[in-house]
Amino acid sequence: MSLSSGGGSHTVVMTSDAGYTLAYLEIDDQFTYPLVSSYTFSNVQADHSLTAYFSLDSDGDGMSDFWEMQYPVGPPPPNLNPNDDLDSDGLTNLQEYLNGTNPLMPDSDADEMPDKWEVENGVNPSKNDAELDPDNDGFTNLEEYQRNSDPNNPDYIYVGINGNCGDKTPCYSIQEAINASNTGSVIKIAQGTYPESITLNESKSLTLTGGWNLSYDTQTADTTFIQAPAAPQGSLTLQMVTIKP
């Protein structure tokens, strides 16, 4: 089907005849996952197209016979149990089908990020997108996975001299920022000299990055000076900060 521009939202519902299931969903000439029974085009300002492809599902398990035959396990296919997790990656066979992943490989696209993590975090589990940075926070998808942070939400915390962080709020001291941070957070420290003592005493991994102007969009080396931090627990990564004797 096709939709013409004109504003508003439009929801398309896909239904199959008995013995068939949704096999592919093509939106604006791009095959799309996960497979969903309805799709909403919001605030339509341009023409759109949607094509739903259905395939035989002789055992009625929500997975097409053709897809099951690509992964023969045990008796002659189609025989996959939709609730099994053959590769022990946390996704059932049905979830693997709906997300276009391989039920026999925990990392279908071999990008070092498990399928389940990619599905849960809105990262494409069928394409090697390890080096992409969708939230533009300076960390690739792979680094976000390794840091246990959200690849779609920049986890920034701001530090400035005497509570001045430009238009960024809240504005912390370095120690306050460390205390307020979640593991994987990036603490952006404005240019200046910070005489305060710094201690990380929790099991979390943080990055302290300095040299920022008050818009926090440009860094200059050798402009942020801090005391040597202590980390009895957890880990601190320092970037573009100078340890003051």
C-alpha cells in the first residue's frame, strides 16, 4: 500500500490468512525489523509505501516454514519450537525470527555485540554497526556495549567552576558528578583549575574528560587541571585532563 503526504498519523494493520504468517516487511523500499502486526506512520509529510509479505506457516507457530527450513535441527523441518533458545543468547526462536537474526548464533552479524543486547537497545542485530555512534556521544555502539551504557542516549554529566556550566544543568563539582553518575557516564569538565579532592568509592566505571568550553562542544588540551583522583573501587578513565601536583 502507499500513503500520500498531508500530515496526521496513519496506522497500517497486517493480517494473514490461516496457515500463513508475516515473513517480510518492506517500508519505503527498505526491509524492516522487527516484524510487527501494525505500523504507524507519524506526522506524514511525505509519500510512504509499505509492503507486507506472507509465507506458509504449516505448524502455526508464528515462524514461516521457509525460515525454519534454513535452520534444520532434529526432525525434518519445520520443527523449531518458538519458545526454545537454541543458541542460549536470551532470545527465543520466535524472537529471533521476528528480529531477523540467526537462532543458532548468539551474535548473528559477528560485530561482537550479542543479538539480545542489540535488540533491547535498538541496534541492528543483522548488520555490523559496531563503529556507529547514534547518540553522538563519542562512544561507538561496541564501546557502549562494553561500558554497559545506552547507545541511544548520551550519558553526560557537566562540571564547571563555581557552579558555572553555561546553559547545562545540573552543574556539579567533580566529586558531586562522580557521586551522581551511573556506570558508563561521561563527566565533561569545563576548562579551569579544580583543587578539590576526588575519590571514586563505588563499583562503577566513569570517564572524566576535560578541556571543554562552556558550550561543551569544543575541547582544548592542557586547560583543565585536577588533583590526582583515588579509586579504591571502580575505575576512572581520564581524557584531556592534567594532573596538578
